Amino acid sequence: MVRKVFIAMCFISMSLFGQLVHAGTPTGQMLAYTCAGCHGNNGVSKGAIPSINNLSAEQMAQAMLDYKSEKRPGTVMNRIAKGYTEEEIKAMADYFASLKK
Ligand code: HEC
């Protein structure tokens, strides 16, 4: 009996853990934090680096995909864009576009 309860508990905790792992999929907002160091909070840059709060979701996603495939030359963006999947790029682009005024 005790053994059966123990096995049932193991299954329950395993399924709970599985849900936590699912909840860990990064959102566009989480991914966008990594851009803030250079492009500023909410994509508004104060320095020489271009602001990215003025692009549409399509323009931003296209720019990132072009950097990723080396179609568009850059100094750092090619390396950065390669670290993201197409889905992550789209999620980030949607997030930044939602900040547009
Ligand atoms: C290390 C600093 C740095 C980080 C981090 C960074 N960028 Fe950039 N970004 C640049 C620079 C510099 C440029 C100008 C192009 C180049 O030199 O690569 C640029 C250009 C861009 C452009 C083109 C802007 C335009 O007006 O055409 C986009 C879009 C962009 N970055 C998006 C992002 C996103 C999204 C992230 C986060 C995943 C990010 N960047 C992270 C430095 C950075």
C-alpha cells in the first residue's frame, strides 16, 4: 500500500515538473531583455547604436533574419542574430512592435 502511494506520488510530481518545463519557454519580452544593454530599455538607444523601437514587427524580423543569414552585414548583429531561432526572432519582433507609439 505504502509502495503504491509512493509510486503514485512519483507520477504526480513528474507531471507537475513537466508543466514547469513547459512554462519555461521564453517569451518575446524575456528575449528582448538581452537587447536592452545595447539598444536601450524598450529599444530606445541613447548612444550610437540604432534605436529599434521604430520598426514594424516585419521590418525587425526581416532585419534579424538577414543578419542571421549574413545577407545583411553588421559588426555585432550577425553573431547575435545567429543565437536565436526563427520563432524566437518573431516573438521578439512582435514584442518590440507592441512598444511602438
Ligand atoms: C552588443 C550590442 C548589441 C546587442 C546586445 C544587440 N544589438 Fe542590435 N545592433 C547593434 C549594432 C551595433 C547595430 C548596427 C549594426 C551592426 O553594426 O551590427 C545593431 C542593429 C540592429 C538592428 C537594425 C536596426 C535598423 O535600424 O535597421 C536591429 C533590428 C537590431 N539590432 C535588433 C536587435 C535585437 C532584437 C537584439 C536582441 C536580441 C539586439 N539587436 C541586440 C548592437 C547590439
